[in-house]
Amino acid sequence: MDLKIIKKIDPKMAGLIEKEEKRQQETLTLIASENYPSKAVREALSSIFVAKYAEGRPYKRYYAGQEFIDKMETLVEERAREVFGLDSKVWAVNVQPLSGTPANYAVWRGLLKLGDKIMSLHLPHGGHLSHGSPASLVGKDFKIVNYFLDKNGWLNYDEVEKLAEKEKPNLIIAGYSAYPRIVDFKRFGEIAKKIGAYFVADIAHIAGLIAGKVHPSPFPYADVVTTTTHKTLRGPRGAIIFCKRELEKKIFPIVFPGIQGGPHEHSICAIGVALKEVMSQKFKRYARQIVKNTKALAAELKRYDFNLISGGSDNHLVLIDLRNKNISGKPAQERLEQAGIVINRNTIPTIPVDVPRQSPFDPLGMRLGTPALTTRGMKEKEMRKIAFWINEVISKPKSIPRVKQEIRKLCQKYPIP
Ligand SMILES: *Cc1c(COP(=O)(O)O)cnc(C)c1O
């Protein structure tokens, strides 16, 4: 990135930007929630929309000067519907949430009364903080009941149904941070309908896969769908709420004025550019390549006797149980980082639940995702090489300096956009 002006007025900050850019260029990002937005998206992020206050919804604003903001935000809403094939008479869209967590919080507070019951996946099994962790406000505002993965790490829909019938939650969430398999949204929708609960699909991780038609869509079955825009969707940081028209009056006033003021219109503009890219054939190929790359990575890791939760992957991530490798998540993450492989340690769905209890600071597993490297243009061959390096670093720490050199060489061939 050209930092000519920053270098002149703020060399210290320019130095940090350059160092971070070099770090990203020379290392392999395998963090499943990260991705590289295009140059076009980054250009939009630095557009003049950054200077504008636009509290309120398009064409219902509080300040003057909204002629182009209104057109721009409406275009982004239309594109968001187009990407997922939605009818504007049925689905309302809000592109203003600052990120996934506030988007989710707005949905819960809009649809529920304080103290109502939410049913979601247990966090250490792959749920998300914003789905009712006691550490989140969500866990303080609502009663939370959790469902669990089975002992092989799969969703068990019969168990979800039994629990829903027993607990009668007001709202059921399907949507995960570390689940490597296809989600049966249809079944979730049926379960929610049977007990009269809202069904919310949180597709933060897999939105790009759904848009690229490599994962089934939740829209035919859900009352509300939330997503971040910066993961597989490959936009800037942000979030989108889609809800059935009859729910918009409940949810959208929580976004503003409930928990936010002026929306970040430059980010919204960049979301629009990202969505334009998502509609291309090129993006469909990208989504297919993510899945192919993850399958190649998973198969090769298994050859090195890595224990994959659920035995493999259908999407963009793999979750590894490290116990047979005599290392826990934190030292594994640190060792890999020394070699230039950037991953995150992760809890794994141990059964019985929480025995042994896993600390989020040093859990028993690690999570790897391919969206960012696929954006850099890497394919199955590179994934197999990466599995080889991961095995080297985990089993022979002495190999780290050599692996680091080899990774740097590979990275030069695949520059970040
Ligand atoms: C990433 C994620 C979110 C939102 O995260 P933010 O960091 O707040 O943008 C919400 N739900 C799930 C399932 C996620 O993976």
C-alpha cells in the first residue's frame, strides 16, 4: 500500500503499517475467520463517506446532506439481498451493525424480553460468545440453554429437538465458529417451528460459501439471518442483519438508536463493493476452491496422524484434537507462529462436557482455515505442503528455522492482494 502521506506526517504509524504488511506477506494466515479484502474494497474503505454522519435508516435520516449516502446504502442493501436470492417484499436488510457481536445483540434484544430463553451451541463446542456466554452481556440478559456436539464432533439434531421440546426456548440459534461440517438449517427451522421459537441462523463464518453455492442456504427456513462481512464474504469488517419484514420494527430500532449512533458509511460502501465481487463467477470459483483446499489440507493432516474433529471437513476449516501429539493448543500455536504459520488454539468438543475442563487460554486443540490462503491463490498442492510443515513443526521443533525459510519463499509467490 502506498503510504506516501502518512510517512511524511506520522512516520511512526507508517512504520507499524509497513511492519504488519510485511508480517502478513511473509506468513501463512490459517485463521478461519480472517481473509484479505480486495484492493477495490480497501479503496472504498478510505472513501469520503468516512466524513458523513447518517443516523437513521436510508431516506429517514436526522442530518442534512444525505443525497448520495441514501443511494449508496440502499444499493448495498439491494446487493445483499441479490447475493442470497431474497425478495425485498419478504426480507428487510440492515447493513449498519458495526460487527457481528452487536448485530447479534440487536437481534436478541429486539425479538426477546429480558430473561427469555435462548438455545445455542455450547461455546467450547464451537458456538460464539455472542450466543449467550456468561462472559457476554447476552448471558446476563437472557436464560441460556446449550446443546452439544456428539462424541465425534457432529451436531445431533435428534438431541437438539429433544432439548428444545423440554426447554421450550423462545429462540434457537444455529451458527458456529469452529464447526467443520454442513449445517442442516432445514431441520433447525422445523424444530423451532414445532415449539413456536424464533429461528436465527448466524452465518458469520460461512456466508461466502453460501453465496458461492457450496453450502446450503438457511434463508428458506430462518426468521432472521445475521452475518459478518469480513470472513468468507471477503469484505471489510462489519455485519448484516436480514429479517422477515414483520420483524424489522422490532430489531432495527435496537441497532439505532438502541446500541449504535452514526453508522460507519465508509465501511458500508466497502461492503457494497465486496458484495459486487461476490456476485461474480470468479467468486463462485473462489468458494469452490476454499472447500477443495480444506479437503486437501484435512486429508494430508490425517496422513500425519492428526486427529480431526468429525473426521474431516465440508467447509473452510478443520478442527484438530492435539491430545495424541502430546502438545496443547497454546504451545502449538506459539511454535507454529515461530515458523510463520498463523493459526489459533481452540477448544475441542470433549465429552463428557468439560471433563477435563479446557481453559480457553490453553485448550486441547487448534483450528485451521483456508479462506485467506485461497484468496492468495494457493491450491491443493500448497495445502499438502502446509500440512507437511505443520507436522514438522509440531513433531520436530528443531525444524522451525528451516520451515520458516521455506514458508517465506512460498509466500513470495503468492502475494496478498
Ligand atoms: C465471528 C463471529 C461473529 C461475530 O464476530 P465479531 O468479531 O463481533 O464481528 C458472530 N457469530 C459467529 C458464529 C462468528 O463466528
